[in-house]
Amino acid sequence: MAKSEALNGRLVVLMGGSGFVGRYVAQALLERGARLRIASRNPEKAFSLKPLANLGQLQFARCNVRDRRNVEQCISGADAVVNLVGSFEGDLGKLMGESAGWMAAAAAQTGASAFVQVSAIAADPQGTSEYARAKWRGEELVRENFPNATILRPSILFGEDDSFLTMFADLIKTFPVLPVFGPEACLQPVFVDDVAEAVVHTLEDPARFGGKIFELGGPERLTMIEINRRIAAAQRRKRTFLPMPDGVSGAFAAMPGTPMSSDQWGLLKSGNVVSGDHPGFEKLGITPKPLGLFLDRWMTRYRKHGRFAGRIHA
């Protein structure tokens, strides 16, 4: 079935669709002619998508995912549902666990043909972080309530406007010496556009991809210190990186007001690469793109003389 035929005119509800990943998923679906309902606590964050939609193709709903009735109202009438809700703050067990089950049950009740749960490689019932346990619980409840749901577990996501690369890019631009937490932690960064395409592919063919788990990692495995060095090189800057011991890193993450929480530190320390126990991009017919394909261009705005930079700067 052609892509345009599979989703054209179908109503897809994106729960948590105003976030970073949701905006990319929305663009991919709008291109296929799908009708979208973006349900979010702050749907106005996705208003920038309006010029991309045809008349009547895009609608917004304010949704509190901790309120089951509100969740059911937002999903009513959906042909397909994608759960993109993720957080490191608040009651994670309810936000990413219990509410995911409500969404799946509502999707089944309304007659949706597909449900995609965007989870994380870190999902683990015995995980040391509340985030990992909540993501696993969400997967469990989705499978219970919508057995043919597709579970996608992406690694660390990157994109030009992400909160991952941009945080390090700002720090590297500003400071000549920087600490690196979890310097040898291995990550498999995955391009957000590739994950958006994975969501769309599974929605287009739920008979083929439903009921399965896919682990989505990029083609490169990089340590944290390698990522920092690559960013500095792309900015044409000389920087000194100081590997931090785990004890210092853990103490820093436990302090209030720091950019990294204890949960995030725990996830970073354990690494973020595919296990190989589940299929990946290749089974979805997608060739993932490496970070190196984009980094030099994206770091242009961080260079001392922008695109006219021609040498290494202090």
C-alpha cells in the first residue's frame, strides 16, 4: 500500500505531541495526508506546525495525562494513537506508566487500528532509575490493553533543536575547560527524523509491525568524551575536557538546580545502546543517519566567526 493511501485522511492522535519528537512525527504524518490531533499539556508549543497543514488537517487539544477521563476524550474517534509522553519530573509512574495504559485502553475502545508506544532503550523493570521503571511499566500496560501495539525504544535522540547537543554546544562555546560526566559511557545517538519515520512506518502497516518491539539506535557508538570532542572540533575550538569520577558525578547530579538529575546520571552511567535482542531500523526499511552527517553544519552558529571561521579558536 502506498504511503499516501495508508494514512491519507486518517485521524492520528499524538499524545504529548507538542514536544521535541512530536513535532517531527507531526511533520512526517502531515506529509502523508493524515489528520492530526495534538494532545498536550501545552499544545500551543506546536502551533508552529499550522502553516504545514491543509485546512482541517490539524487540531489541538489541551490534555492532562494524569486525568483518565481527559485522556479518553482526547483519543475519542482516533484511527491511530502515538504516545510520546516522557519526563524526568513529577510522578513518573503515573505520567509514563499508568497513563500509557489508559491511552491504550481508550484506543482499543474507540476502534483504533494502531497504537505506537514511544518508550526508551533504558526501559527496565529492575532499573535503578524511576524513569527506567516507569517506561517499562508503560510498555506492560500498553501491551495488556492493546496487544497489537508497536513498542519503539529509541536511544538518545539528536536534532538541530534538541536539548542534548545544544546543551553541550553552549557549554563548549563558553568555557575553555569542562568536566565530562560518565566520560566512557557509550551512547548510540539516533536522529530524530529517523525515529519519526519509524513511527510513521509502523502506523502505515500495523498488521506487519504491530505486537513487536523495535530498538532504535544510530549507526555510531560514541562515548560521552568522544561526543564532547566532536562538538568542540565542529566549533573549531580548543577545549580541555576533564573526565569526572563516578562519585563526583553522582554527587553533582544529586544537588538541586543542576542540569542533570540523579535519574539522568544513572541512565547515562549505564550507557544507552541497543541490546540486539529486538529488531531495529533495518526491519522497518530505514537506514539511520550518523551524527557526523550533521554536526559540522549545526555547529556553524557556535563558531567565533560563524560560517566564516577557518581556524581553531581558543
